[in-house]
Amino acid sequence: MFRQDRDGFYYFVGRGDDMFVSGGENVYPGEIEAMLERHPEIHQAVVVPVDDELKFKKPVAFVVARPGAAPSEAAVKAFALANAAPYLHPRRVWFLPVMPLAGTNKDRPAQPGAARRRAAISGLRVMPTVSFTRALERFLPAPSATVEGATVGAALAAVLATRPALRGYVLDDQGVLRRHVAVYVNGRLVDDRVGLTDPVGPHDEIYVFQALSGG
């Protein structure tokens, strides 16, 4: 797929089968990856879509920094906002020491390098840590747990599946967060309290806070 700029030049933005829709806009991961890799401190970038309650899908990025560099998530987001349309900026950025490689599959044609990396990221095991407020210790054990889950909801479901007694303190009968419960990821309040679709990365900290007693 190509796009034409104001001066009439055409640019390759990505394969049609890689495209996803975010808030009514067509998003090509390859276009975002190429933009991010122009950052002087980024060696490789892989962009994949995650579910979003309002936008349907939104882009997030996995990044490998150049040797000796240590870009921050805020700096990468600021660079993206300054160099691309706002809807293209990755909503979360996670840093990896190396980019995983997808295994070869002789039954399929060879994938381009970027597509191969996206396939590897899609199969990456995301293992955030879920911690609960100390207030819950008055009623039942609630130790921290590292579980598999690419969203807040998936991680919470993994914990509550093994600790059903905790479920009633966190979720109501419809499986929705109780009004007095707040969930934070790395100290930031989640955006989606209903679907809990906020994405999480391999080393993120999810904290479940009980603000008040009662249901």
C-alpha cells in the first residue's frame, strides 16, 4: 500500500493484510515502525494492534534501543507525535533487550523481516505482576502473582482463576470492577474500567487498590 504526500511523492506504508482500523483511521504498522526507527536511539521497533473499547484497535510498540542508549517511553511517544499523525502514535511502548524472531515455517512463503518480527511479538508471553492492596489481607491472603496476560483483564482473570475467594472483593456479580476498586498499571489509573482492555507489557506492575469498604 502507498500514500501520496502534498508534493505528489508516493511512499510505501505497508502491506494491506497488516493494516488495522483505529478510530476510523487505517493504520499500517510498517509506517509507524519506519518512523520510530528514525529516532536516533532506536534500533528496532515492532508495532502491533491491541483491543480498545473506544477505538476498536490501537497501536502499541515494542522497541530495542541502540547500544548505550536508554530512551524513555515518554520520549518515544513525543517523537511519534512530532513526526506522524496523532492516531499513529503508540499508546504504550515496551523496551526489549533483543527482538524475538519467529520460528521458520516451511509450509508458508518466507515473510518479510518486519512481518516475521510481528509474528514473534504476537507470540511473546507477557507476564505482568499483579499485586493487591494490603487491606485485603484482613480478610484473606492476597500475595502478589506473576501471570500471563496481555491486558489488565486477562491478567486479573488469570489470578482470580486460581484464587476464587478474591473474586468477590474485586468484581461484582456481572464480572465488572466494584465501585470501590481501582486498578493501576505502573502507577497510572487504567482507562477502561469496564472491559479492562488496557494493554500490559512483560514487566508491568498491576496494582488493585480497594478505596473504600462495601460493594
